[in-house]
Amino acid sequence: MKFFRADANIQKIERLKNIPIFHTLTRRELFEVDELLHDRTYEKGEIIFEKGEMGHGIFIILSGKVRVNPSPELPANAITEMGPGDLLGILSLFDETPRLATIVAAEQSAMAVLFQAEFSALLKKNKNIGVKVLVEIARILGRRATQLLLKEIHIPSL
């Protein structure tokens, strides 16, 4: 039995390595981050979070697709469907602000959730991991801001 659990953990670590905010982490660091992540599975049509809800963490799409319900607060050219590797609610790692849109599973979807409290604890416990993750978050937010300013199509909505 232990063999199968170890194999599943290795597969999960390999999958995490492909997530943009974790791709610079070592294998050992990925195992440490994995301890903080909460697995969630959503069925097609299930609401992941609703517009106006307070955000307490980031959702990382591991598999499946989600749909962003239209909202007047979002740019007209915002992406309305997201898939594996995409991040939802990235700013809620830093500030508990209301969600800008309702996100619904477009098909069965697996997510990893990193809550603000655990991310803060990680920053204190292992600054090396924290710095690597923060640099990647800054890059992602920078790209999103540039796309928004240049009015490019396919702007990530959240």
C-alpha cells in the first residue's frame, strides 16, 4: 500500500512543478508546499466561488476547466474559460478582498487551494520558498497588468 501512496505523491509533485508559481522550486521544496495545499474536486456546474465572497486563498487548476461568469467589473476581453495551470484569486493571498466574479466548473475539475494563513506561515518558515513563489506571482501579475494596459485579448480575469 505504501508504494502506491508514494507513487501518487510523486505524480502530484511532478504536476505541481508545471504550475507557474511553483516551477522554480526544487523537489524537496515542492513536497513542503504540497503539505500546505488543500485538494478540492468540483463537478460540472458546481460553483467554486461566488462574486462578492471574501477571498481567503488562491485556487490552482490541476485538471478540468472552469468558466468565469460575466461581470460588469471585468474587462470585456477577459478570459471566460480557464484550465490546468491557471490561477484563480491570486490577490487573495495578500488581502481578503471580495471576489470579482463567480467561477463555475465547466467540467469535472481538480484544484489545489493555498489559503492566505498557510501562505503567510510559509513565508515565515521557509523564506527561500516564499521568495521564489513571490517572484513568480509578481511576474504573473506584471504580465496581466501589461496585457490590461495594452488592451490585449485574453486577459486573465482573476
